[in-house]
Amino acid sequence: MLLGERIPADKALTWGLVNDVVPAADLQAHAEGLAARLAAGPPTSQAAIKRMMGATFGEELAAAFEAEAVAQQVQADGAEFVEGAMAFLQKRTPNFRDI
């Protein structure tokens, strides 16, 4: 970062700096697919994950783990957990929008 050198996509993927590498021609469809997957996910849980990422950045590991444990317990007591678990047991796609 200090030198401003470009990192080839394959190296960025290997280093874990990016999640996916796709050809430019496939980028729009890939991004739309990812957006659809995110939109179908559990919104309360996703919001909690985003809060945790911001709140625990730079914290000691033990404090971050404690905060995560609390957040997981809150989510485990919610309707999204029930829907996700039932969908898994019933071998169907969860529907988090009608909760």
C-alpha cells in the first residue's frame, strides 16, 4: 500500500485480499448474483455482523470474542434463527422476508 504497486487479480485472490476474480465480461452478472444472495439473507443477522465488524475492529481478541458470543446469543433467540433452522431441517431455502 505504501508503494502504490498494483497487485494482479490472481495474487490478490491467493493472498485473500479479494473473495472472487471474474472476467470483466462476467462482472455485472456476478455482482448482481452476489447482491441477490445478500438480499435473500437474514437482514437482522447481517446488520449485527456489520455492527460487530465496526465495533470490534482494533479490540483485544478476548473482547471481540465476548462481543461475538453475546451477539450470537441475541440472534439465536430470534425469528431468523428459527426460520434458518427450520429451512435446513425441511431442506428448503429460508425465507427471511416474511418474518
